[in-house]
Amino acid sequence: MTEMGQHWEQAEEYGHAAAEGEHSEHDGAFRAFADALREENERLVVLAESCRDNAQRLVERETSLAERERRLAHADEELARRTAELDQREQHVNELAARGEEVSARLAEAVEREAALAALGAQLTQQYPASE
């Protein structure tokens, strides 16, 4: 065999080995890519489950807040009703206080008139003593 033939055979052997290496390199790269996709898929599944759990918690919280808002609206209505009732009572108490002041003023006038009448009676009794 000539030196050229020997080089040719070595080149062919190297080519086959290189081709097999390329296939194994492609297989390794594909496996690495597939593993990366699987890991990413698992991460996305965990993320989706977390999102679902968060969404469920948000729904529960929204339901709780709606119930709280309903209770607050009811309490606000009750407060408005009680405030109106207290305003009516205050107005009634003010009317009674005004009447009380009028009665006190009339009583004071009556006491003054009674005192004046008593003084007049005493004066008349002194002026016109009763004969016995």
C-alpha cells in the first residue's frame, strides 16, 4: 500500500469516527434540550398550581370582603336609622325643655302674684281690721 492509500484509509476512519461523534453529540444535545424542556415544564406546572392556589385564595378573600361590605352596609343603614331616631328624641327633649321653661316662668309669675295677693291681703287686713 502506498503512503497516499494509507492516508486515505486514515481519513475515512477519522470521518466515520467524526460522524459517529457528531451523532452522539447531537443525541447528547437533544437529550440535554429534552431535559431542559422537561424541567421547564415541571417549573411551569408548579407555577400554574401556585397561580391556581393564589386565584382560589383571592376568590375566597373577595367573597369574604363582599360579606364584610354587606355587613358594613347593613350597619351603616342601622346607624342612619338610629341617628334619625336620636335626632327625633333630641327634638322631643328640646320641646319638653322649652315647655318646662314656660311652666317654670308661669310658676314664677304665679308665685309673684300669690306673694302680691298675700301682701295685699295683709295690707287690707291692717287697713280694715275685722270686727269681732
